[in-house]
Amino acid sequence: MRSLILLLSLSSAAFAAGVPYMTEPTLCPTRPEIAFVSGGDIWVAPAKGGEAHLLVSHPADESRPLYSPDGARLAFVSTRTGNGDIYVLTLASGELKRLTFDDGLDQLDAWSRDGKWIYFSNGTNDVGRKNDLYRVSAEGGTPMPVSADRFTNEFQAAPAPDGSTLAFAARGNGDQQWWRHGHSHLDESEIWLRKEGGAYERVVDLNGRNAWPMWMPDGRNLYFMSDRSGAQNIWTLALGAKPRQVTKFTDGRVLWPSIGYDGKAIVFEHDFKIWQLDTKNGEAYAVPITLVGSAAGPAITHQTLNQFTDLNLSPDARKIALIAHGEVFAASARDGGNAIRVTNTPGPESQVTWAPDSSRVAYLGQRDAVTHVFVYDFTKHAETQLTHDAEPDQGPRFSPDGKSIAFVRNRKELRVIDLDAKQERVLVSGFIGGGGQGGSGGYAWSPDSKWIAYATAGDRALRNVYVVAASGGAGRQVSFLANTNASAIQWSPDGKFLLYETNQRTETPQVARIDLAPPQPKYGEDRFEELFKPEAPRAGRGGAEAKPPVKPVEIEFEGIRERISMLPIGLTVSNPQISPDGRWLLVSATVGGQANLYLYPLEEPTDGGGAGGGRGGRGGGGGRVARQLTSTPGAKNHAQFSADSREVYYLEGGRVQAITVDTRVTRAVAVNAEMDVNFDQEKMAVFEEAWAGQRDNFYDPKFHGADWNAVRRTYAPLVEGARTPDEMRRILRLMIGELNSSHSGVSAPTAAAGGEGGGGRGAIGQLGLSFDRAEYEKSAKLRITAVLPHSPAELAKIKPGEELRAVDGVAMGAHVNLDEQLEHKVDKRVVLDVSGREVIVRPVASLAEPIYRKWVEDNRAYVARISNGRLGYVHIRDMSEQALTQLYLDLDAENRARDGVIIDIRNNNGGFVNAYALDVLARRPYLTMTNRGGPAGSARTVLGQRSLELPTILVVNQHSLSDAEDFTEGYRTLKLGKVVGEPTAGWIIYTGSMDLVDGSVMRMPGTLITGADGKNMENNPRPVDIAVTRPIGESYAGKDSQLDAAVKELLAEVGKK
């Protein structure tokens, strides 16, 4: 390990370009120096400023350095083992010791003043992965919780100088979204003390973001960061008095403050640099630091890529165009092999599509922070930029005659460009979008190139299909459904009908058919006569057949509203594609958790069946059944037919596959794409893509008051100076934080995508045991205090009071880490020594679900007890489809037998099913049904509709966010009952995500949500009727003051009935 540590000055030039980002400083107690982080490495500089030299350099990301009280050791967090574990470096020898092994991210907080303990926070073992506070011996051992209030976020621990009291921040998510410039209610936090004996005391209330408590040596005064005055500043607090502001910043962030052990100075990050505060005179100043050293940044790497994000098959079925790492490639559709690189630009390309002549491709390219349409001609080896507007384009698609390209500009205009004249014209204005595969699923050309069908949203956000002449004119509506989704439009090869995907969110998607003219019936006799007509010769496999002249498309608008029907496919379908011969509809569907491709026959029924068209006419199906085409577990996308309709090409796991339609024989089309990836160039492309993505898609065109162009100027030099992808993403988060928005951030590429994220997750086996911290720290014995229900330990009949002595023959002790002994033992046979007896267990990867269910069942029993059995209880953990199903299960016969039910959505992380959950509570009885000799029942229940039909009360808190706030707003507006607890998070924008060129994923808040009063709900928490704040530490006493208040109020209500 010593070879990984660099402890000497490197006499190389400072970084050549960009502005270095410096953060997370700490003061050395024995030398006048500051350790801090830059480029994912740890540096040391003179405390008054000067040249900084590398101290710890590693390809992984190092963070949060903290000196031991004697200055001999340095603790820090490193991702070298995957998730962020704590290490201690002995400076004199270079010896490096790993202290934590859990699967969660450890947030290093402090050393104890005697140097024996290291404090940190971690969310592995709490409900909903909320952080608890731990400490571990600096010599190693099993970490033990110091404060672990259930379902409560506790972080940034600071032990008092005498060790008797622990200061910490609690409540809110400010530790996770520390980079946000401003805050929501969810980000607000308090400062608490945990005193010797377990008593809790709040010393700084919930009035803004309050974080990073720091003790003065006297143990009577605290410093902390707060934005309670509007801007982030350093404040001080004499215990028992009111807080006082020290620094006088009016803007910017104050991050990662750390106080010297002598209390004379505090160092912190401000405006991306290191600052120091003199605690005696209150003066703060920037510390001038120059980085001197050659940090080990990413080298130029030559990569061979075989996973692709886009696939498009040429009309002659001989070539495929692909996107990999934001570049366009082309290869043989039959043989694959080494792909030809078409583009070579820093910015990303996407949405590639072939021209009808199979010699050109169109695609999007971002070259100046705006996406434009480009065409590459393989015969001329030349690229042409077709569009040059300041607003972004998407979804290019050639007309069938190859003379024009349609595309969507800024989601608001459907445009066509004539390729010979190179002239653009606007066909339609409105909310067009550009979704679907290739970005053009929101529209489709007619086979004769004379019409374009497109989807647009009208009144009440209902999305329907229209058609417009390609030469211009008014669009005409052809579908009239009351659905909010209309996508994946397909025009039949004969031009006689349209198909498209439609549904409401959470409803099963269906494929709708619109007959453009009244269909003529086909009879069996006619089909028989056709057998005597000579067949046209078929082309070789894959190639297109000789096509007859294209017939003009005829549309009869009169009565078209009645000529829509739903295809009875019987699957939850997506991405429908019509085969070129018009016989098949290809769809993707998930059955039993496995996504596959299916074929549905489109041939007309005979003997007049469905000849009348209309609603239910062609929807009858005529005995047609979908046939499964693929049968492998991976997700399939970008599926498309060959020109002869005999094969289907698709991507599975990013790799190109082809399957025959008739025999279902699959073959891999092995394609390799080679390219050099230069991080120093790519980071600026990622920056521009992220900045432009927010510019074009953020829900508020005024950017919450931020000057987005000025933000670009501020952050471009910082990204230019970034030394690693992790540091680049950190700076991007700070940039996005200028929006002061919820549902934001940038994450690393997932491990499944070949990226950096996810390493090591789920590697530690979980047993479900809790231990007596005092006994362990005194005698090194792991005395069991609790066994989690439904855990491996409970199944093995381990009991509280017993002692865990050994794991697979390794004796536990003061400096033996239990997590280390359970590393890589998930689902494996593990032998425990429990109080001298051999116990066989099989550890699991996660106990999140049983931890949560225990909390729910404890609350349910608590409510039943304090209400004398009169009230029921349910908790809705989020607003997902799975949580809705769990709500149906939890509203069981026992709950329905109560006089009322408490609905708890505290710590609910949102989703999208609030309306469905509200329906269960809002429906009122109107009929009663009774079978002879049987019990009476509400007609809604008897007929199968979920309906509680009991008085309820709602409990919310600061962590009820997003769709949970929609639920709260609906509950209040519909007057379903009173709301108890705390105002909600103020964290509500409907949000998607955007993949960046390097594989990073950026969240994209795109949809404004307004309440019943018409006001934006973002940064506006939903109020409560009965305000109750639950103090930290209540779970230790077996008490819940918010449930107490809810029970009292609901009992008063049901007592009146």
C-alpha cells in the first residue's frame, strides 16, 4: 500500500490550463499547514498560503482529510474500494490502514480529542438509509452506532473536547445536496447535542441550513455554518445563548469548515478556493495557494467499444449506423467487424438515421452547445451541417423519396428542409416533442412523402395525432383520445392507416389504429383468387424487393374520429414497428420481468370482419395472437425490420443482434468501434452538454433567477482545471446547484454500463444483529442487544443477550471489523460462534426491506396500543407502483375493522401514483350489496374497487417530498382529513434524466407543478393543520409525538360519529 502514497514534493510545473478547484481543508495541529483536496488527491500547503504539494495521490477519489490531534496521522475517505471507506495514514511511515468495510458511503466527521476514536456517518442500517452516527477505533475494529434515531438523518458529528457530549446536524438532506446554492425546506437542518447518558438537546433550530458544528477548546462554544441570514456564513453559539453571525458574505457558498484544535482558526471552502477565519477578530481571507506537482490524471486511452446506444439499419439492409461514446460509426450489417468512424468531434452525436438510398446518414451533433442536424455522405466522405439556429434540433428523419429531412426544433416546431435547395420551412408550431427511438417517434412520413403525421399536446395536456401536408398548410386532427401519451407513430407501408402508442401514465400502453379512409372488406374468395396471380421475385435475404410505384396517400377526414380502434395485442407494449411488407407489428413487451420482442399479425380479417372500422371494429383481432420472437433476459431496444421483413435487428445490452422472423434464429453481429478518449478534451464537451441540457430543458425558463450564461462563464475554467471525472462531476453539481432546484445532480456511469459507479455494492454479508456499544468498547465483546425479524440471524435462532465470538474461525476482538469478516460472503455458508455454540447462517446483501417493515409494524402496534385498538395505521414509503400495491395489502381486513386509519407518508420519496392512492381514500360509499344469507358490503368493495370508506388523518414531515407533496396537496384540497406533522419538503418538479457523452447521468427537472392555488409548489412546502415536530432521540424512548397527535385528533373525530 505504501507505493500508493506520495509524501514528497514533486518539482513539476503547476497545472497548465484551467482553474484548480480546492476544497475540504483541514488545519494541522502541530505544523502551520493546511491539507485539502484538489483533483481527487490530498495536498498540503502552508497555512498562510504558498505552494501546495501532493500528499496522497491515487487513481481513486480521495476526500475529507482530517488530522489526528497529535498531527501524526491523517484520516480520509477513499473510493479505491468502491463506495467510499475511511482510511488512516501514518505520516511518518506511510502505513495506510482501512477502518471501514460497509457497503454504504462513509462520511468522515471528526477525531476524538484523545485520538482514540474516529466519528463518521453512514446510512446502511437505518430505515430508508438515513444516516446514523458511528465511531470506530483509530486502530481498527467494528464500528458502533453513537446516535441512531430511527428514520432520522443524523450527520456531521463533532465530539466535545472532553468527549462527554456529541454535537451533530440532524434532519433534512443538506449533507447530500451540500452543493446547492440556496436551499429548500428539505435541506434545512438543526444542530443537536447528545449528552452523556443519552439525553438530546436542540441548540440551533430549523431556520435555514445549519451544518458542520465545531467545538471551541473550552467546550462551551460552537461554530457552525448557516444560511439563516440569507447567504451562507460562519456563525458562533455560546451554549444557552442565541447564535451570532461571524463572517459577512452576501453570496457564494461556505463549505466543509474545519476548526483547528486550538480554536484559533477555521478553514473552509468559499468560491472554489480555501479561506481562513481568525476566530479572535472575525476576519476571513482567501489563502493564496499554488498547486505544484504532477497529479495522476486520466491518460489518453485507446478504447475498443462493443456496446452501442443507437442502431439504425440501412434500407438495403447491408449497413448499420451506430452511436458509441457520442460518435457515429458504421459497419456491415451481415459481418459486423471493425466499424468505420464517421465523426470525430469533442461534442456528442446522436439519433443517427439512414437516407433511403443507403449512402447517407443524418444525425444530431452538438458543436457549439447547440444540437444541429448534420448529413454525412459516404460516397463523398463529406459531412454537411444543415441547420444553424440558436435553438436545438432533434429527431431528423429523411422523407421516403430522400429529397427532404424533417426534424423538430426546440420541441415547438416541426420543420422540413429541402436537401437540394437547403431551405427550411416550418410546418407546424406547438408542443411537438421528439421522443421515441431515434428521437423521431413523435412523427412519421407518409409513404408517398406528401404528408407527415405528428403528435402534439393540446388542451389539458391531452396528446393526439395530427397530419399535415409536407408542402405546408394547417394540421388536421385524426385522433381524439383523452390520453396524455401519443408516441411511436407508424404509417402503414400502403399508406392506408396509422398506428401509434397511447395510454395514460400507469395504465397499460396500447396500440391504436387510425384508418385514413373507410376500409374496404376483404373476403376469403378474393384472397383465393389472388393465389393465381404471379408473384414478384423476392430479393435476397435482407435486401429490399423491387417496389411498385408509390400510390398517393388518400385521407378522408370526414368521420375519421370514428375510425380508431385498439389492437388487442394482450401485452404491455412499447415501441411498435410495422414491417415493410405490412404483415407484422413488432413490439417490445415485458412478461414475468423479462423484456422481449413480439410479433403481432396485421393482416386483415376476411369475410367482412371489421370492415366497418370504427371503435371496436378492427379491434376485434380476428383470432390474431402475438408471437414471441426473442427469449433472452436482456433489454432490447432500437429494434427494426430488414427491408424484406425477414429479419429484425436490435440492441441487447448495447450489442447488435439479428433474428430471423420465420425461424427465430438469432445471430450476433459482432461490431467493434475503436477510438481514443482524451479526458482533457472530453470534460469540456461534457460540461457544454450539461450546461446546454439545463438551458434547453430546465422547467423554469428564468432558471430560478440564475444568470445561466454567467454561470457558464464561471464554471468553464473550473471544469477546464478538473483533473478527474469525479472532480468534473463535483464541479458540475456545483454549477447545477446555482439553479437552487430540487431533483438535480450528476451521477457517475453505472457499473452495468462499464462505468465507475456501483463498485463493491452489496459485497458485505448482512446478519441482522445489533450490539451493546458500551460493552464492546470496554471489553471487546459483541454482546447482542437485538435481532432483526426475518433476518439471517433470526432464522438461525440467535437471541439477544448472546455473544458473537467468531466468524468462520476468526475470533472477534477490539480491533477486528465484523464487516471485514463478512466481506464477499453474501449468500454463502458462514459459521458463527455464538456464545460457544456453532451457528450456520447465510448472510444477505441487504436488510433494507426487513428494517423498514419492522419500523412499519412497530408503528402499527403503537397506534393500536395508544388508541385502545380503535385506529389502524399504514405507511406509504414512496409513490411507486410497488408502494401502491403494498398500500392495498396493508389496508387489510384488520385495518378496515378499525374506526379510522392513520395514513403516514413521512419520509416518502415520491414517485407518480399519488392520484391512485388518493382515490382509495376519497371514494365514498353509495350502494350496499348483500347476498342472501351473507354479510353486507359496500358496492365499491364487492365490485372490486379499492375504497377505504373510513375517516383518516395524514401524517407528513420535512422528508415527505415530490409526489408525496402532490398527495398532501390532494388530501387537503379534497378535504379528506387533517394533516399532522411538519411542512413538507418543498421539493417538487417532475423530472427525467439525460445521459452525457462520457456516460454520466444528469437529472433533468422538466415539469412545473402548481398547487390548487395556482402557485409553483417547488420551494413551497405544503402546510399542516396541526404542527408537531418530532424531537431527535424519541425512538430510543419508544415514543412518537407525531403519531400521538394524529391519534388524539382522529379519535376526537371518530368519537363524534
